[in-house]
Amino acid sequence: MSKTTIPLIDARQRPVALTAEARAAIQAIDLNGPILDQLSRPLRDLRISVTDRCNFRCSYCMPKSVFTRDYAYLPQSDLLSFEEITTIAQASTRLGVRKIRITGGEPLLRKNLDILIGQLSALRTLDGQPLDLTLTTNASLLAKKAQALKDAGLTRLTVSLDALDDNIFRAMNDMDFPVADVLEGIDTALSVGFSDIKVNMVVKRGTNQDQIVPMAAHFRGTGVALRFIEYMDVGASNGWRMDEVLPSADVLAMLQAHWPMQALPAKSKGETAKRYGYLDGNGNLDPSLGEVGFISSVTEAFCHECNRARLSTDGRLFACLFATQGTEIKHLLRSAEPADATFVAQYLAHTWQQRQDQYSALRQAGVIPAGNARERIEMSYIGG
């Protein structure tokens, strides 16, 4: 029986052996100085994919037409071990990484994930602070695993949820999974002590735009922050079209027709979401009502402040969500003479210093066309 694949071309390439000259140049990198890319952007956020598998088949990420029962996932031997992930994560903190997000696929499908969370929670930033350690999940398994994740040291959660209407949600996840189980997962996470939970809603025109106001009404005042994400041209398999994008400005206008809102300042440099808080009856900001956010990489590119890198399930570093190429890291740890921690950090620094990526900004400026590139890496491979 033939297997269905998608073009993860770069992911299948063999790493290029370093010449003695290249190795010497990497070893000369001073980790005590600022590590910036070609556009003077620092590395502050590392997103780590722990599995390329998912139990949902959302059309904008892992459509069932491509990710069939016969789809060839990565073999277990290709996956980074928890120890390898922790080594790379620790090296990244020497470059200034402060936040690590665990992604997938669906990360809760990775067995014993709480062990990895425990290892990462022991790491510290350059100034000795605990990492901002968070995880993105579809919450299908969250009710069962929330307590273990909290006990292991996970600090924050992001839940992907695209509709409250059960029929719409089942159609979008394409696995007939009920929305009630996702909501139960969120409630369980709140009950075990997670105080910083976000819900991400990908808005697709003509599919779930009538869920925008119900979603906001449901989470308003619950302590859960709602994020609206423009439908993005990620990967090569989702059939993205510009006419299916509902601009964040339109979503904000829909919400403001029901509730008065006020823009909030960014919590940190490079934050992807523009945040808004609710006003009370006297026109004053009321934090108890919570907030919403808008991630608008299609209509308002934020490439100029992007400080994120992504580590794939099998150990390749990608400098952009829209990348077609990545840099092999795993071979440094699995060679006959594994690299020491300092060289791994210098290798990461060298990779970051070559970075020029600004796909969304170039697309928005009309320099490159919108749409899917045949060889673009899928979001399920490198995480969202």
C-alpha cells in the first residue's frame, strides 16, 4: 500500500559535516555578547515540537485528505529524547531564551511528557529566573494530564479551540470530537491551579466567524484570555486562500459592537498579540472581565520584532513558521563524539546570526505572493 506524504523535503536531508574552518569560526563566537540575527532581532522564545502526531484533523493544519491512516510519521528513533531536548533548551538559554513553549502535533500524545516538563522547569534564564514554560494543546487529553503537568512545573497553558457550537467544532476538528471534552479540560486545568490560560481561535471566513461573539461571551470574566488568530498560509497542505481570511480589525469591530473595549500595552517586546481589555459601565477598564487578543500575521505582519525559533520533533531548528529549510541540531548530540554544551550553544548562536526571515512582512508588502509554497514545512512538524 502506498503511503501519503507531504513535502518535508528539508527534514529528510542529511546534515552537512562541518569543515575545520567552520567549526573554528563557530567556536570563536562569544556567548557573553548580544546574539542578534541579520535584522538585529534577539532570540527570546523557543518553541519545541515533541511529536508530529495529532488526534485531530483540522483543515488548516493537518487535513484528513493528506494526513491519512497511511501517512508516514517520523519513526520513534528519529524523535529527540527528553534529555536531548533539555540539552538544546539549556543551550538556548545561554543565548537569551526566556520562554519555552511545548508544541506538536498534539504534545499530550507524547508519553511521560511531565518528565520533560520537570527537566525544563529546572532550567534558568541568564539572570537566574525560571523559564516561562508553557504548552499548546487541543485539550483532548488535558483533563487526564493537567495535574501531572502542574506538579511537574508547567506555568502556562494555551488551548486551541475554534468554536463553541458542537457541530461546527466537530466539523473543524474532523474527528467528531465533542467541544464539551475540551471545555472540561480547561475547567480541570483551572481547578488544579493554572492561573494563566489562553484559548486560541483560528478564524476562517465562512466556517466559524459566527462563533466569534459566543466565544468572547463564554470566556469573558472567567480569567481565561481569548486570542483570535487570522487564518494563515502555513505549510503546503491546507489549501489556504486569502478570501478565507477575516482580518483582525473586522473581528475587533464585531466585539466592540457588543462590549466597549480598550487597547492594552504589550507585556513584552516581540509579543505577537495586540491585547484589548473590557470596560465597565462607567467606561473604566475592568481587569475582572478579562481580555482578548488578536494575532494578525496576514494583515499586520510583526516580523520586525519576531524573536522566536522552532525546534522540530526530529531536531531541526527553524527560524520562521513559514520556512522551507531548517538547520540540523540533533547530529551534534548523536555523533561519535557528542558536542559539549558550549559548542551546542555556539552552534545555535551561529544559526541565529544568519537569520533573515521576514516572510509575512514581504508578503504583506507585495514583494512575494501570498499562498502556499510547495516545499514549505507543515505547522504540525514544527509547531505553531
